[in-house]
Amino acid sequence: MTDTGGFQQDVYDAVIVGGGHNGLVAAAYLARAGRSVLVLERLGHTGGAAISTRPFPGVDARLSRYSYLVSLLPAKIVRDLGLGFAVRKRTVSSYTPAERSGRPTGLLVGGGEARTRESFARLTGSEREYERWRAFYGTTGRVAQRVFPTLTEPLPTRAELRARIDDEAAWRMLFEEPLGVAVERSFEDDLVRGVVLTDGLIGTFADAHDPSLVQNRCFLYHVIGGGTGDWDVPVGGMGALTDALAAAARGAGAEIFTGHEAIGIDTDATGGTGAPAEVTFRTATGEGRVAARKVLVNASPRTLAALLGESAPQPPAEGAQLKVNMLLRRLPKLRDPSVDPREAFAGTFHIAEGYAELARAYAQAAEGELPAVPPSEIYCHSLTDPGILGPELAAQGYHTLTLFGLHTPARLFEKANEETREVLLTATLAQLDAHLAEPLTDCLAMDGDGRPCIEAKTPLDLERDLRLPGGHIFHGDLSWPYAGEGGGRWGVETAHPDVLLCGAGAVRGGGVSGVPGHNAAMAALGR
């Protein structure tokens, strides 16, 4: 059966495959520029991985189920598109529990300079490590101010970006030497080293000294956001952003159709429409085709290749994270008496992320074993934005917790995903419990069916739910933000002049940024 789709026209200036946040950004920019735009989304809703849902039956709590913090979204995109979307700063950057000389303690970064300085001194015995911290992040902050604005400009060359940074020591530290070299040179304390390294390991399976520098690329994107490296809380959850983007796109005239799965792209269309490309799609009632002058693909490079009938890029992408969503009746008490749980969980709560612990976890996973001491980090969205909870839950002191585990590559789950997920979840929560004065399970809320409010997603689960290749949250290893990694003038171009990549796998993609969507729109407009 042929499905006509119910579209307003037969030929569009741009057909966008995928209604994730980048596809919606591109749609909004192109529609505002007067182009006819059609968005085809496979699922029954837009937003991709940047959505808010109620994952626990009978519980009025909207969680950012997959993506959960915002750093790389340029204010320019929010302004340009007139988005009704806001973020809030976290009062604490991070807290890392530890045990020193047989007593519970920890490192609190936030709450003012004096408090952070005192926390470093209490943990390490002097203020030297804090001064090193200030110097290190002073360097990354200056790099951020120079690099972040380039993300929405045509790709600079490597030499142009180097000149723009104008700091040879910083360039060598971030772009030429393995991240572990800088971490070990800059810091002495194992815990402090680990906290710094984690920004290079988010969704990235690598050792601190990996010669490919994939950890450096991950680190760079995690410290340049907004020109500050801050990670902020999306008010209303991630769904508030993608809802605003969809509204902006529709308001400018874009058509958005959910339940429409693109299954092929023909770049040699001869249907008499005058458009150089056609997209074949499938719905619940049949298949159809729509012509386009430009096709923007908000999906992975692997999906793009499949749509074009080409060979998949090599090597295949592999995700390496565990994502856990929880709802608690109350925040758990800590063994460390020096910090309030409301502060500790407001920022990033690091668990088993000492430098040596991270190295051991990586080595064990690389040998095909689950890490014996799984590293992870947690944060509580509702401490900063209680509006994601229903009024009754908020009044009773309920809170959300989001956990992101590291060094758990997809290969570890291939033989028995469900069983391995449960083993890993139990081991991960045991590491958290080691720093709590009460078991986390005692604090979990129950859903309407009487089950604990906790769900875990492995890389294989993310591949199944969202078609992330290998469960990789960036669609593949992150690229350097300069020309030479492919991608043409904007980092989104392909071998086909009328097909552009606007997903996380584009150059300067990854994270909830909207950058690939913006850049693909600029390329489509010939700018």
C-alpha cells in the first residue's frame, strides 16, 4: 500500500530524517529562513534522547530519561529561535566521598571559593592541590572562551584553531599529549586526579594514556560548554528543550510527522519533481516517497550509510555507560558528617572514581570482565528544579537521582544483557552504599504497582530503544573541532551534495548542543 503521508506538498526544500533535538534545531532555522521543511520521525514523539517521561507507573515525576544536563547548547541558538527554555546553575559542582585514615570524608567543589579551598585542605592536608586545581581549570577556562564560539562558525583549520587558542602549553596539554600526562603532572592526590579525568570518560571507553587521544576529545567537549564548562540543569527536564524546539519549528512553518520511519534515501531521483533526492518512508499503513532539494539526517553515520545503501563506517561504534534513573522518598544520609546530602547530590556525586580505580576498571573491562568496583556519578535534578515532581511528591520530600556509570562497554552485555545489567547495577549501588549511612534501597520510592522506582539502561538497551549505534551516546568517538576530520565547510557535509548529517556523529557533534543542527541548516542555506 502507498502512503501519501498527508503532507502539504510533494516536494520540500528540506526533508529532515529524525526529530531529535538537532533535527528540530535544523528545522526551525530552515523554516525561519523561508524554506519548506518536512521532519520525519520514526517514534511516536519528537525529542530523541532529549526527552522527559514518567518512567514509573502511577508516579507523577517527569525524568530526563536519557540525556540530562546541558552545557554545549549555545545561547545563540536559544536566542535565534526564540525558545522558551531556561537552565539553572547548580549550587555545587561536585562532591566525591572518600575514606582517609579510617574516617569518612570527601571533596566538595562548590559553595564558594573559601569552602572549596577548605575542603581540598581537609582532604589533602594542604592548600597546594587547590592552587593546582585553580591553575589547571584557569587554563581550560581560557581555552573554552576561545573554542566554544567557533562551534557555530565554519570549521577552522587545525592551525587556525591553534592560533585562536594562542597558548602553546594549553594546546599541547589538550590536543597533543594524552590527558593522563597533564593530570599526573598537575595533581598529586589520586582522588583529585580521578575527578579531573572523569570528564574525558563520559560515554568514552578509554584509558588516561590512550594514544588515540579519544579521551582528550571527550574532555575538551566537557570543559568548553558556554565558554565556562558549566553543566546546567534544564528547567522542566530535557523534554522542555525539545518541546520548545518542536514548537519553534512548527511556528515557523515546518511540518513534523511522527510514526514515519525513513527507510531509504535516493540521491539520483528521476521522478520528474526537479528535486535531486527522494526519501522513502514507512508508516503503520504502508510506504511512501517524498522529494527533497536537501536531505538532513538526524541519525548516526551508520544509519545514514544504511539509508543510502552504502557500507557502514568502520570501526563500529560501541557505547560504554550504564544509565540509571531513580525516584527516592528522601535523600540518603551520608557517612561524611561535613556535608549535607542536599549539597552532595546537587552537583556531580563521584563514586569509585579515584584515578587508580578508573584505571583498574578500564583494564578489567578491556579484558572482557565487569569492573569489580564500578565507577559512576550521580546527580539530583529535583534539588535544583523541583518542578519536575508533582506537588504532592515535592511536598513529601521526594527526589530524583540520575546515575551514569563508566567503563561498561557494550561487549560485556552481548551474551546476557538482562542478567549482566542486574549484576552491574547491584555492584554499582554497593559502591554508593559504602559512603551512605543507610542503604539506598531503604530510600527508594515505590511505583503504582508496588515496585521500586529504579530503571537501568545498558548500551544494548539504548541501541534497542533509540537506535544509538552500539549504544554510543555520541554515535561514535568525538572528533576534534577543526577541519581535517571530514565534513566539509561546516562539518556536516557528506559525499552527496544534497545530503547533510545533522546528528551527534557530525564533526563537533555529541551532547545536547544543537550545534550539528545549526551547522547543517547553515550548510543547506549555502552560508
